[in-house]
Amino acid sequence: AQSVTQLDSHVSVSEGTPVLLRCNYSSSYSPSLFWYVQHPNKGLQLLLKYTSAATLVKGINGFEAEFKKSETSFHLTKPSAHMSDAAEYFCVVSENFGNEKLTFGTGTRLTIIP
Amino acid sequence: EPEVTQTPSHQVTQMGQEVILRCVPISNHLYFYWYRQILGQKVEFLVSFYNNEISEKSEIFDDQFSVERPDGSNFTLKIRSTKLEDSAMYFCASRWDSTDTQYFGPGTRLTVL
């Protein structure tokens, strides 16, 4: 069975400072891992995905994430936060074997302080 | 850029009534999904659909739920007799093939009174 743990329900950073959103996963098979973002009253937008290629994955809007198998982690980072980054972020896992459903974490709400 | 669309954006219904939530997936996509997010909780998988049949469903997806692709463009979720606990945001998603990313629609907020 697959699962995802997002370690922080709420993260606040000042504009221009780095962002770190933490995620640990559990999977019986080789997982695909994703980060989705949800802005208020909007749908879920894909930020980036890992599917067993390069372990450092670059996404949209300057975000990136590193897959670390030894730590079962897939933390999301950005060097410099922007006000428009304020949103809910979901770490998501899908097992490649069978590959159907996505399993979501509980989400991290990112607040940017001006 | 092609998008998944969902209608209506907000549906209010009385308990026990039937509702149909509609989705138009991206046109060349072959795999279709429904997820839901109860307020304050995580997004949960409901059902996946491929080749005109359900390929996987969760425990949530009981006999009160059904899905259909009636005309080759729409993908619908029907709840036969709504309960208060069905109140949630319902997301549709689609993808081209089994290695593709799932693209999500903006969601339908269902409120059961």
C-alpha cells in the first residue's frame, strides 16, 4: 500500500526567503511522486513529478524537489518565495505497478509574509 | 492549453436527491478519474475508468455512486441518493495513457442539506 506524510500542515516564510515543504512516502513498488498546488478556489495544478529518471526534478515557477530513496523523502523547495506562491501544496504518490490511483498527503498551507 | 472542465462549479441539493456531476476531459485522453475532498480533509480517490469500464474503485465508491461516459466527450459521476456526508469538492481528472500525468479540473463543490 502507498501513503504520503506531509510533515507540516502550515508553513510561513517571508517573501524572498527559501521555501521548504517536507514530504515522506511509503510505497511497495517503484513510486511516481508528484507535487500539486491548489490556489484558493482553484483546481489542482501539477508543479512537478518524479518518475524514476533524474532524482532532482525541476518544476514550474522555480520549484524543485529531490527524490531520496534512502530517506523515502521528496521535499519541495524554492530558493526565493514570492507572494503568488501562497497556496495549499499536496505531495502525491502513485505506484508504477498498476499505476491507477493517486494517493494524496494532507497538504501544507504556505503563507508568504510581505 | 487544453483543460479539464467541470460543471456546475457549485451544486446544492437536498438529502436523498440524485445529483449528476459533469466533467469534460481533455479530448484525446483515455483514462478518467474522480476524486473528492471533504472540507479540511485530504483529497481521496473514488474511481478510475478506462475503455468504458471501471478499472479501480475505492471503498467510498459504493452502490450509491456510478460513472458514465455517455457520449465520448463527457464523463459523469452520479450519486443516487445523497447523504449529508457526501458534501465535498469533487475533482475530475484525465490522462492520455498510463504513463501520463493526471490533469485535474477545477472541481464541483457539492453541498447536501
